Amino acid sequence: MLASALSGKVIQNINSTFSGGGVAEILSRMVPLSGQLGVDIRWNVIKGDEPFFQVTKKFHNALHGRTETITPEDFITFQTTTKRNISELELNGDIIFVHDPQPAGLVIKKKEIGKKWIWRCHIDISRPNQEVWQFLEPLVNQYDAAVFSAPSFSRKLPIRQFLISPSIDPLSDKNKELDRQTIDSVMSKYKIPTDKPVITQVSRFDYLKDPVGVIQAFKMVRRSIDCRLVFAGGTAADDPESDKVLAEVKETAGNDPNIHILLIPPGSDIEINALQRASTIIVQKSLGEGFGLTVSEALWKGKPVVASAVGGIPLQVKNKFTGLLSYGIEGTAYDLRQLLTNPDYARWLGENGREHVRHNFLITRHLRDYLLLFLALDHPEEVIHL
Amino acid sequence: MNVSWQVIILPVVVFIASLIAFYYLRKLGFERLDRWAKRAKWPADKIIVTVTRRASISWSVIIGVYLGLAVSSLQPLWKSPISRGLWTLLLASLVVTALQIVGGLIIFFGRRRRLSEYAMRLGRILATGIITIIAVLIAVDIWGMPASPLTLAYKWLLTNWMSVVTPVAVFIIVLTILLALRALGYQRLNRWLKRSRWQPSKMLVQAIKEPSTLWCLIFSAAIALMVSALPALWKTVIAKGLLSLFLISLALTLLHIIDGLVLFYGQKQQLSEQVAKLIRNAASVLTFIVLGLVLLDTWGAPTTSLFLLIVVVVLAAALALRDAVPNFFAGFQLNTGKEIKVGDYIKLETGEEGHVIEVTWNHTRIKALDESTIVIPNARLIRNTFTNYGHQVKKAKEPFRFTSRVHLPELTGLKATNLRELTDVLKGAPDSVVYYHTHHFLEQSHYLTPEPSNDFAVWVSEALGDNVFGERLASIDTISFSTLGALRERLVGLMEEYLTANPDNRRVMPGQEFYFLKSTSAIIPTPYVVHDLRQFIEALRKISLGALYYHIFESRLRLGRGLNDFSIWLKDSLGEAELADAIARIDPYTYTMEGLRTALIQLTEKHIR
């Protein structure tokens, strides 16, 4: 019914990359699914060079609250690339759905072409670098609506702000059921024995994911419980820092045979899936998160999760009900020990977590929210009768 | 004159004298007999006295005439036939008298012993036969007939009486013993009957009682046959005849018992007339087939080929009726299991639904809501799952159209870092904000367990760390408020009261602020439109939680109807005020959504029943 109400409208999604990261992953599923419902939905990416992505990475970190040195040249680089994309990119949607800060400047075109514009913010900007936010805010205010993943991400804006949590696709390679043989073959491929409980974090090699903190927490746990750590990460095309982070992680891990640092190439969804399913506990000790899709992925597999109470993670992990929330390295270590010594409790948390994801974080709910969002643009009232 | 005296007067005088003499002898004799009868305790003597009193008159006359004839001078050519005639008359009278006496005694003692009419009649026939045969033989002898089968038989009888008397005596003795044992057995059975609580026992005993006399006779005859001097061939034939008679009687008795048991248990189990008749017919057919085979085997007829023929016929019939047979057995199961009956409203998992109008051995016919008739083979009905709703329920004036809703949370940009800010923002926030923070948990996490009733309570407990006040806020009975404004007033009132008593007003840690949200809802029609309570139940099973949420929560408070949609429809369109009130009394905030669905279904099902 929602899709049929959007009949005749074209929705154009714009982000910075077709692959790598949660946004690309969501759009790669959402676009064909929407098409099957009869919604004319399209997906374009902006073009950018290395300097541009360096700048947007700095903006990303700065918006997350990390200290970054932002120069006037950074803003010029951003504006220049934005103008180039405006001239090259065909903005033909009735609703233009811009994802994250990288393409945010495209809204300048709104004065000329009109249309409805939505800015989708996938990151946590609750404590942004003021300089960067003050640069972006005028752009964001030009949109007809903004979408955030968690309430704490909202700012006082003159435009409507909607809350839409990201989601996982339960049928994708990363989340579907796997047979034992596949799981064992992946563990065997990466030479990870299953003789001990396995603690796993799956995320990019990014400072915000705090991989070093994870290793430190693991070492604290190993003082009393024999277990293994798997840190499975990858890089994103728009993230130049990842190599540096990977090097630091390897150095911190040293030669510990119980720590496995895996560089998973993009597209290795089955392997990520197998690693999570083979794990005893999933960790997501991020310092900052937009949403933290890996948490829902782990919960969907029925695994107990220990995660930082940042970003959108508290929406997924109801402390002591669908997982455990921690606030630091010691807290993470404590929670890991607790779950390792109480497997029944861990299993209960995992089961609840799966149910919680089923009701709230599957792609079907996400798609429904997007369709309703598109409808709400033309209906300012709180109750829309279809 | 001397000739007349010898020819006429002398015989007449002798006749008259003999009449007078017999008169007085008869009178004297019957006076003695009467006196004896009065003293005697044997009541049957009246029968004998009465019968002989009447007959003795004719005997007197006959004997008188005979004596007169004897002294007459009639020619022997005349005397002989007349005297033979007189003996024959006397014999006839004696036979009649004997028959009357024997008949009377049989009836008297038969009634006393409570023999069946059948037995008494049999006895009288036997006695009549025996007496008649004897009388005929005597009459033949009187008249000196030339050698006839009867005369030869009679003469053979006179020379071989032992070979007749012995088996007859054995028959009588064995019969007497068996009848005595039977009588004793029935005495015991009657005592058992009085104690027995098994109701068919009386029928069973009565069913065996009647043919048991025949069985005694057959058995006695069989024993007598064994000791008789009949040729072996005759013995074999008669034995087979007796066995056949016994088997036929046994089969008839068995059928009689089956009839009685089917009637008894059929009434007890409320079997339909059709089923009872089928069982009886089946039992009859089976019994007669078995009886026929046994009889044929008894008489030496080849039964193997017949048996094979029967098997082939049955198999051929089963093959020809292979489609009908499953329907037949399914029909039997439906009839005996009482799973459905005429008038019930049923719905198959394949979608057909309607009132049952007929259940036959082959199919069941139902009348759908659009008046069409659907014929369902019984085998298919049994194989599929169907729901029997019992009898029809009434139709609503207006149908209920289920509506669902989807919602999108919207950030207001407002937030609070302490209780004072929370209170101030809440006072001026739109109703949609109040609604969101007191209801969104129902859809987002109510599937797991009922959670605290509102976000304000959770924030106060977890972020501010005040579990006591948090509990007070959580205890607000949302169902008792008919408008969001009233609910807001209660919340704000509690907060103001607390702040007055606790002016601490500490702030929460960064990242734990309370963010005020509201939601945008899209109301979506569903394909579920119901007209009665049964359809209502079916729809309740299928509708999404969004639809359930909409009709129970959103319509009541957010859309300001004051009552949930189901109760409004039940009362206004269906006239089911009791069920409407029962649903309105449910506190939906204390259920999980699925638990609420179950509760509604159960309430409605109970109401229908």
C-alpha cells in the first residue's frame, strides 16, 4: 500500500561509494527490494579524488567528536568537488535522498530544480566539531527533512527530523544460515582452532572501532579464562586511514597465537558470516558509531554481544536483556568474563537479541520506514490516511 | 314273541341296566374323586376330573350299547362291524380325553414353570402326535386291516420295543436332566441379574433362555441317537440335521444378541440410526455367510471354492469401489466421532466454509455464505484440517474493516537533562509526544516481555538513578485515561509533586539525555472485513500486530475515541454488549502483543460457546 502510494515518483539515492561500509551495504539491498515493490528507486554515487576523500574522512571524524585539524582548504576542496558533482550528476529524482556528509552539498541545486530533498545521516553527530558542523548546518537546513539513526544524533534543526534505524538483510550472505561444513572450512582457512571459546569483533580497521582497546580487553580476560580473539576487518575505498590502523593493531597483538588479525577483502560476506557463527561471543567495542550494523548481525545469529554504549548500539543491545553494554576496556573485559563463565545466561541473551532484531532491525522494517518517510514529505500532518 | 324278546327287549334291558349301573358307578366314583380332589393338594386333578366327567357319559353309553349288542341275537356279520365301530368310538373318545388332559396338564405345568408358549406348543404337538399314532395303530388293529406300513411298524414295534424304548428313555432322561440344569442355571442367572449393573445382561439372558429349550431337545435327541439301533447312515444324516438345526438356532440367537447390544450401546453412544442399522446389517451378513459356509461344510459340500469366490467378489468390489471406500470409512468416522453434525458451521483449511446440511456415507454437503452448495468427499474432509464453529452466529449491521498502521518516529529536537527540564518540556509538548513515549515500547519490544509503561519512568530510573520515583511513574495505569491530555496532566502532576519535595534536580551524564520524540502514522486499510464473530476470530489470528495495535491503542487514545475499535463495533453493530465490555475491561498494557491477540481470541471464542 505504501509503495503504491508512491507510484509515479522517482527516488534517487546518492552516496559516496558503491562498496565498503554500512551505507553501501544497505543500499545494495534496499534498491532492488524497493524495485520489486514497484517503487522507482535509483542509486548514484558522487565522484571524488583522494584529497576530497581525505577531507570527508576528516569531516567524518570531526563530526564524531574526534580532534581533527580542519583547514580552510578542506572546505574549499569539499565545495569544489561538490560543484563538480552537481554539474556532472543527473539529479532526476522526485525525491533526492542524500546519504552522509560527503554528498550533503548537492542540496545547493535545490533552488534550481526544486524537488524534495532528504539528508540521511548515518553517523553520530551528537558531539561534533563545531567548525565542521557550522559549515554543514546551513546545507542540512536546506533539506526538507533529515534522518538520523538514533535520538541522540538529533540537533535543533528547523526541518523535520525522522528517526530510522538501519537494518540487516537476513537472507544476505552475511546473515543467512550456514551449514557446519562451511563454517568449519572458513575457520580452517584462516587457521583458527575451535578448541577454546572464540571472541570476535568484525569491523573496519578504524580508530573509532577501537581495535587496540579490544585486544587490551582480551588480554585482561585471558588472565583467568583461556580463549581466543579474532579481529576480522577490512578497508573501505573512502577510508585512507585503515592501513595505518591495521599496522597498529598487528603491533599490539604481537605474536600472541591466541589473537587472530584477519584482513577480510570486500565482498567476503560468507566468511564474515561464518566467523560470527563460529564465535562464542561477539564484541563491538566502538568509541563512536553511527549505528553499528555488525551488532545486529551478531544478534541475528543468536550470539551474545558485548558492545559499547555508543551511537545506535544501545538501541540494539538492551543492557542485560539482549546483550551487555560496556563503557570502557575494563567493563568490556568484565562482561566477557561473565558471559564465558555463564554460558546459559549468554545463550539467553543471544536468543533475546535475535528476537529483538527480528522485530526491529530487519530490512523489511527499514524499507517500510523509508517508504513512509517519502510519503510524509507530502503530508505534514501526523496521521496520514491511505 | 320269544324272538322279539331276544332280539329287541333283552339288548335294550341290558343297555338300560348297564346305563343305570354306570350312572351310579360314575356318580359314586366322581363323588369319591371330588372328595379326594378337595383334600389333595395337587391342583391339576381338577383338569382330570373335569375332562373325565364329561367323557364318562359317552363311555357309559358306548359300553352300554356294546353290552346290549353282545347279548343280542344279531348276526355276527352285523355284530362285528358294530362292535368294532363302538370300540373305535370309545378309542376316539379316550384319545380326545387324553389329549384334553395332556394339553391341560402341559398348559398348567408350563405356566407354572414359566415355559414359553413355543415350548408348550411343542409339547402339545408332540403329545398329540404320539397319542394319535398310538390311537391309529390301535384302531388299525381293531379293524384288522391288512398289513400296512403302519401295521408293520406297529408289529415291528411290538417285537423291537427295546430298541425304541431305550433311546426314548435316554432322550427323556437327558432332556429332564438338561431342563433341570437349565432351570437351576436360570435361577442362578436371575440372582446374578439382580446384582448385575450391566444393563444388557437382562437382554442377554432372555435371548439365550428361549432357544436353550430347543438346544436341550437337540442335545437330548443327539444322545438318544447315539444309543439308538438306527443304521449308521441314518444316524449320520439325523446328526447332521440336528447340528444344522443347532447352528441355525445359534446364529439367530447371536443376531438377536447383537441387535440388542447395538440398540443399547447405540443409544448410549448416541449413534445415528444409519450407523446402528449398518452395524446390524453387517453383522447379519457376516453371520449368515459364516453360517452358510459352516452348514455347507457340515453337509460335505465343497466350501473352499465358495470361500475363494467370496474373497474374489469382495476384492473386486473393493477395487471397483476404491474411491468410494475411503469416503465410506471417512463417513463412518464422521458419524461415530460426532466431529460435525447438520447445522454446524465449518471451515476447511483450503478455504471452503459454510453450514453443514447433510452428511452421507460418501460426502458432506455444506451451504456457503453465498447460498451455494459445496459437496466435499468425506475422505478429503477427514484428511484436511477443518474448524467446526458449531452453529451460526449473528451477522453485524455494519462489517468491521481491519486497519493497520505503520509509524515513523520523528525527532522534535527537544531534550531534557534533568527532571525539571523534562517536566517543562512535557507540559508544552504536543499530544503526539505524550503518546509516543507512553506507547512505542508496545510495538518495539513488547514481544519479549511487558515493559515499564512509559519512557519517562525508564529514564528516571536508569538515567537519573531514582528507582523509587521511576516506579511511581511506571505504575500509572494508562488504560484508565481516555485522553492524552489527561495522561499528560497525571505525568506532569507527579513530576511537579516530586520536584517540590526533592528540589535536587541533578543532571544526567552526557549521552543520557531524554530526547522527545513523536511519530507520524500512516493508516492502511487491510483486506480483512468481517461480518460476524467467527470471521472476527479468524481475522484476529491473521492481522498484523500493527493492525491490532491500531484498533486497541491508537484509536482509543490518539484518535480520541475513548474506547477500542473492537468494543465499539461489537456493541453498536453486533449487539454483543457483554463481549464488548469484556474486551474493554482488558488492560492491554500488561500483555505482550501476541499475548493480547491470544486473549482477545480466547474471550471471543468463549463468548461464542
